[in-house]
Amino acid sequence: MTTTQQIVVFGRDVALMETRLLVLKTSGFQVRGVYSVEALVNSLCTSKVDLILLGHSLVKDDMESALKIAGQWAPDVPVLRLTIFPWLIAIRNERILDITKGPYRLIETVRAIVSARQAEES
């Protein structure tokens, strides 16, 4: 990566959020954790974001709201949705990642997404 990639992570579980933020930060990404839909909107409106990561612990309403907000406020920003149900169908062209594959797969997937986005912008 030539520049530090900005990732917003939306989740409700504090322990999972702290772990994901640490994993991504130690892999070279700049990360911001948000715990509410309002904070997600604020992040999208006030800073450059290269990836929106949605935690698997979000309830259905939060997930749907987050995808709708991403489509309205940051339609060009890719979304990665974490799940324990890998057979789920994407709602808004988001990528879906089975979190049971572990943190290395998370890092690999995030790198691939942000690298592709960076190449598109070049």
C-alpha cells in the first residue's frame, strides 16, 4: 500500500470491535470504530473512507440502515460485511466474508478490496 487506507468499522460488540481494530491497525490500516448509525454517518461525512466494514454482531435493522447509509453517503466506497452465515446474499453489492475463516482471511480480504479501490483511483 502506498498510502494508509482509512477503514470505518461498525459494530455493537465492544470486545469484538477492539479486537478487529487492533488486527487491522497492526496490519497497517487506519481504523475508526463506530457503535451507532449516527456515528457511521458522521464518519462518512467528515473524513475520507476507503472501506466500510460491518461487524457480524449487528442486528438486522442496523445492518440494513448501514447499507442504506453507505449507498446514500458513500456510494463509491466498498462495503465488507462480516458474517457467520456465508450463504447470505448481498443486499447492496457488499462483499461478504465468513468470519470463521479467521483474522488472516480478514486482513487478506481487506487488503484486496482497498488495493483494488486504490488502483481504480489511480
